[in-house]
Amino acid sequence: MKFLVLGAGRVGYAVAHDLIRSPRVEKVIVADRDVKRVEIVTERFTDEKIVPIELDVENEEYVAELMDSADVTISCVTANYNYDLAKIALQAKSHFCDLGGDEAISKKQFLLDEVAKDQGVTIMPNLGLAPGMAAILAHAAAESFDEVYEIRIRVGGLPVEPDGLFMNYSQVFSLDGLINEYVGDCAIIRDGKQYTVPALSDLETIEFPKPIGRLEAFATSGGVGTLTDTYKEKVQHLDYKTLRYPGHCDQVRVLKDLGLMSNTPLKLASGAEFIPREMLIQQLSQKLTTDQPDMVLLKVTVTGVKDRKPIQHVWDCIDYGDAANSLSAMSKMTAFPASIIAQMIARQDVAEHGVLRQELAVPVELFLAELAGRGISLTMVERSPVQDDA
């Protein structure tokens, strides 16, 4: 099996790390336009399977050439490239998956479904933590019910020790992607109907086991993936919220209300212009540390009826980074699902062609076994319904 990994940042590095550990993987091309990232790949990976390449994904001809040499391409670059990359994959007849996160881009990709079927190509967007793993777990739980009422997904990447950190937070993934989550509208199902709500709304608190304690959760965009389409007219309530330490949401709202997340140019009194969002990213990159030990928390609660009894299935996971292999918790929990499913596609464990929803296409038992083999511990309990965790 041969793979092309586009993007050699934290997640791309983690994808490559996972791929080369499979005895059936022959080659992993890791491409990035940032020479320093390519050099890091060269320095850290001594495995002959790794082929580091300097590449700008806007160079479509070169991208197509590399895709043509791979069984599956995994995009770990900014989400706004994923539609164009999916089209190139169709031309190269290379299977393609990405980490998603941008609902508008994902919807455009699904317009390629018929062409992908005709070409015998599998395209699967949204293969990260959320969207991705969280949706697969939610669907797996829901499938065991006779009737489903609610699906509530809570996910967050946080520093283990927040004290003294700016906004009680550290940079666990792309700041551009983070701001996208904070500014976009959020797809939900409420009272059986599909809606969108503003990011940073519907604030609630959730208690986690000590020493984590109380966290806050609020609506952010992108994390629900295609679940609202899969479960429209099937559930009364479905939502996704991001977990943070208390107070973070209010701080982000101030930045947003000041217009600092906007891409609209502003003119200063001096006449100089600047893009507020670019300035904010620059400032946050200096304020938010990138070297703090982190953790990922996941809670997926599905409520419904089984054998005429109301029950809940609750998936829980708390995962930590792997310092020995230079893997943060967030990079692992984002990269490993993408790597696992890309390998499933290459092995034809996922043999269907077209643009696929991960929650419907991925064989759950195999997926969970692969995660467990990588040390990611997920627990699922069945209980009587309780009042919302808020």
C-alpha cells in the first residue's frame, strides 16, 4: 500500500508516524511547502518507507503526479483546499480522504459523488477527531437502539495544566482552523428540525473526573460533520460542543465582538490597512504556547429506546500525548482515525466508491480494534437516562 500525506504539520507528522508502523505499507510520501517541516520529517523518520517532498498544493500538476503514485491520499492541509484536492484525486484515480472541519467545503465535496462512483474512486471527508471519530461512535451507539431521541457530542483538546496560560489554553492545532470553529454557524437538530446556531452559543458546564473537574462546553462549527443529514427526521436533538476550561468562551466572545476574527480589511486613522484575523492569528501564535502537555476529552451521549426501555449509551475517552514520539494528544486523536480509515480503503475493508459519510461507511468493530491496538482507550457504558450533563 502506498500513501500520499499532504501537509507535514503536527497531524501530517502523526499520520506518517502511524502509517509506517503498518507492515503492509510500502511507501509514504509526505509533502509540504514549508521546507522546515520537510526537514523535520527527514530528521525524525529514518524509515526507508518515508519519502519527504517539498510541495505547494496549489501546484495541481505536481499534486496529480504524486496522487497517481499513491493508493490513497490523505489531506492534512487547511480545509479550504480539500474540494480542489478531491477533484484532482478523481483525475488521478487516487482514493482521497481529509480531516474536514469546514461544512461548506464538505458539502461541495459530496457533489462529486456520481463522478467518484464512475471513476471507481472513494472520497471520504471529515476523518479526524470531530468531525470523524465522534460521528462514528455516535452512529455505532444509535444503531443499537430501536428508536433514537438525542445525540450529544462533547469534545475538546486542552492543556493538562492550564494555570498561568493565556486564556487557559494552548495551541493544539491550526489557529486558522480554531478561528473557523469560533466564527461559523453550527448545524444542529432541535425539536426534530435542522437549524444553525451561532458559534459560542448554548454555553453549559460539565463535570469530569478529578483532577480535571468542571469544564464549559459551547457550540462550535464543523464538528458535527454529516450527522445532521444522516439523522434528520430521525432524532429530536443532535448537537456538538467544544470543551474548554471555564471562562474561555467569554474571552473568545470579546475578541469576536471586537471584529478581530473578520477577514474584512480595516483602515487605521493613519490610513494603513490590515486584516483583523491575520493580526489576531499573529498575536495568538505569540501568546499561546505550543509545547504544553495536552489531553483530549471526548463524551458522546446517545439516548433512545431499546426493547421498550429508555436507555443511554455513553462513550468516554481521555487521552494524553506521547512525548517519546513527539505526538500530542490532539495530533494522535486526529491523525490515527484518518490513518486507520485510509488503510481500510487501501485494503478494501471499505470497498464502496463515491463520496462517503464516515459514520455509514466505516466498519465500527474493526475501527475500534485498530484504535485499541494504538493504545486509545474508549469506554462505553449503558445506563438509564439521566438529565443532561450540563
